[in-house]
Amino acid sequence: MEIQRISRIRFLHTIGWAVLGSCLLVAIMATLGRASYNFSAALTDKPDIAIYMLLEDRDLQETKLIREVSEQERHYYAESKDGPLLVVLRRGPKEWYVDSVEELRE
């Protein structure tokens, strides 16, 4: 490579594209990181959102909190594509999990 023959404008053009590409890559990675952090926070802090993520295959349309037994257990009435459900969520050591799902009759 003959470095003496590279013009100043061409050099700055190449560096400009490199800086722009690097900034774009950092912005995309920061956005994805923040989104994944929000998902993990939803599973650990917000059981009302966690129920949609934990029962994603059931296509939940609407959920209502029936009762909060304790800080560690919550009962929900959920409308799904297959009909109404009774969902019991429990809090494990780090996150919420589905303890039981019962189909209800209409």
C-alpha cells in the first residue's frame, strides 16, 4: 500500500465511515442489552408482565389478578385462545414461575 498517495479527503472519508459504523454498532448493542435487561426484570419484579412471557404458547388475551396469597404466590384469571384459565404464579429464589394452570369451564 502506498500511503503517500492517499489524499486527505479520502482518508477522512474512510475514517468518518468507520466512526459512524462503530457508533451504529454500539447503539444497536446498547438497545438489545437494555431490552434483555427489561425482560429479565419483568420475570423477577413484575409478575403481571411475567405471566405473558411464561405462558407465551397459550396466547393470553387478558389477565386479572384474583388474589395475592402472599408475596410469593399470586392467582390469576386469564383468557386464552383455548378458553379461561386459572394460573398460579409462585416466586422462586430469583424469578416468578408458573406453579399450575387449570382450564376452567365457561
